[in-house]
Amino acid sequence: MKKNMMLRSDLKSIDNSSREAMLACLTCGIGNMPTTEVTTITGEAPMNTSDALAFFSDDMSILGESHPGVATDQTLGFGGSSGTSLQTDLLLFGYGLHVSVEPISFSAHANSWTPPVPVPPAVAGPYSAPASLDVFTDRDVVNAGVAGPAAGLTAAYLSWGQPAWLAMAHFLQAYRFQWIVGGRDIVVDEPLVDVAYFTGADGAEGFGTSEVAVLPYFRQVNERLRLLGQPQIALPITHRRYGSSSALGGASLYHPTRDYETAPASWGSSIAGCCDMPFRKFRSPCFLERNVPINIGLVRSNDYHYDELIRNLSVTENGSSGPTGFYPDALMGPSVAGIPELSSDTGAAVTTVVQQNRIPFKGGAWQISFFLKGLEIPRVCREPLFDICTMAGSSVGGIWNPAAGGIMRRDGSVMALNGQPVGSQVVHGG
């Protein structure tokens, strides 16, 4: 087929066989169309709050230079302040905006601890971490003026996958998708959730549960925190509490455990309500000329979903610069009222107080990809394409060209999609 199409720069006419080959190509399904341009943005939770706010701005561009905290890989050329532009003429048949996240989600008990040297061990040498206790009381932190085994620990939890899932779910609801060509013509203006395709892992694994070893995820989260300049790390649980001792002044008794080395994990990540098509096909082919700015961006439209997007991706739950204690209620203090319990050695009543705050640690990757589906067209081949697109069943018998302000007909005239004279703006739904 490629040989028959003969899209050469010196091509002045197309014979019937080449015409039929091009027609077959133009009428194939959108999924079989070549992907001519693609932009992929990859991020990871957690993000510094400032980085999350900078990238997910009120007017967010999904085409452009990389921002702090995310990585951008794209084939499009940069058009400066006027917007990203194509490097060649493109006959566009459709587009796709895909959102994907971590395939698994789980939560694990943990403790927050600040190492003596917040630098990589390879530089400062290894250090010894304390025992990580599943439950500890005030008497395990300080007992009779002496630091206990829980000194320096703060109760925490590690949430892997879910922050990315929830962040992208709120992301889809927080924005409108707008595509403007030449700073004038609107190609698409719809809620993002109606345009985006969520590429969940449920098709491969199905929604189910199994257990995963948590240690590799703790290490990945701690390396991420160190990259963000955060001093704290998350410690997996190593000791289980089984009582208290009157002889030790009410301090807790512990024994080693491996019970917390695995955690139940859910496989899936599908989000209901999104577009069920990987790619959206235009009613009429769209001819985009090279060097014409194509501003494809997202406009913030819902404050609640936007706030939840930032909260789930942020390294903290309360807007501070790093992981801090999080309480069930904003007016609650750091601990709950103590109640007596029977000591394990003498049976005497010992009153202890436990912490109520928890430090959240987050992990998991997310990705946003944008695809342009179509054919790169040399300018000399533009004229034969009018007839071929008409043969392909275009409802208006021509090619939509935003730079020309409407549908370009074979006779050189330009019409709007409704067949009326072209106005100041063209709206072309997907």
C-alpha cells in the first residue's frame, strides 16, 4: 500500500490504483490509523505541593516543556508563546487522551522516623534504625524522664497506588479539555472526563486481591522522599505489642514479628464514567498545516475536584512543606484520653495514652498521554486528497482546515460544517 500511495514531493497526479489504496487507508478504523504525534507526561506521588500547583495550574498545557516534578516526552515542535506547532502538514482523523496509573493499591502500617543524616547512606555511611512498633504509648516515648523505644517515632501509614488513582479520578473531573488552532478556532471544548480514556489494569488482571511484599515499596517511597528533600522516611513494622509491665513503669512489652511484611493488594484501577473509546474520530478529516500553533490545554472548572487532586498528590495532607501529623478532626489534640489496662506481669492497672495523629506516606505513578492520529501529507498531495476524502464519505465533501476557517472544497471555496458561510469561529466536535 505504501508503494501504491507514492506520496512523493514530485507527485502531480495519482492513478486509480493509488487512489484506491489511499481510499482504503483513509476509511480504515481510527485504531489502525498511524499515530503521527504523541506527548507523554509521567509523574509520581508524592509531589512537593509547590510542584503540583505549578503543573496542575488553572490553565494547564499538556503540550510543552517539562515542569518540576514531572517528565515530558513529546514529538511535537515548540512554537514559543504562540503554542506548540506541527513540524509537517498533517491530515488528522482523530485524537486520544489517555490517563493511566499504578496497577495495584494497598495500605500498610508504618512509623515515621528522621534518620540522623538525611543524605544517601552511600555518602554518609549506613545507620541503624530503631525498632518499628505497631502500637506505642506515652510511656514508650518517655518513661520517668528516660527516652523509651518509641522516642523519635510517629505513627504513620503507607498508601501505595490509591493516591495516584484518586488524583487522576479528580483530575478528570476538575478540568475542561480545550483545543484551539491558530489562537482562534475551537476544535474541541468538552469536559475532560467525556474525552479522556482511562487505561486501567482491570482488563488484564481483573479486580481482585492478593498479598504483596511491602519492603520494595517502602524503599521506593523513601527514595522519592529523599529526592524531594524531605528528612523523614517510612519504617515498616518490626515489633508487635503484647502488653505492659508494671515493673518497667507501665512501658510496653514487644516481640519481633514478620506479620507486617505483606499487605493485601487490590488489582484494577478502572474509573467509571470516562470515555469508553481509546481514540475519538472526527466527522470530517482535519488538515493541520505545519507551523500553525495548536494550543491543546485544560481549563480548571471544578474547585472541589481540583483541591482533591492536589491533596492526593501532595507530600502532605495539610499544605505544609513535608509529611506532618494528620488528625481525624482539625480540632483534635495529639493524643486520646488514657484508660487503664492490666499489666502483663503483676496484673496491676496501668493507665497509658496513645497518639491519635498519623503521618501519611504516599506512592504510585500516573501518566497522561495525548495522541494525534492521521497521515503526514506533502503539500503537493493536498489537491488529490479533496476528491479522495469525498470518496471516503465525508459528510461535506472536503477537508476541514482550521487555518482556512472551515471546510475546504474541491473548487477552492470554504464552508462551515453546517454548509453555511464561514463565520468568525468554527466548532468541530469529536
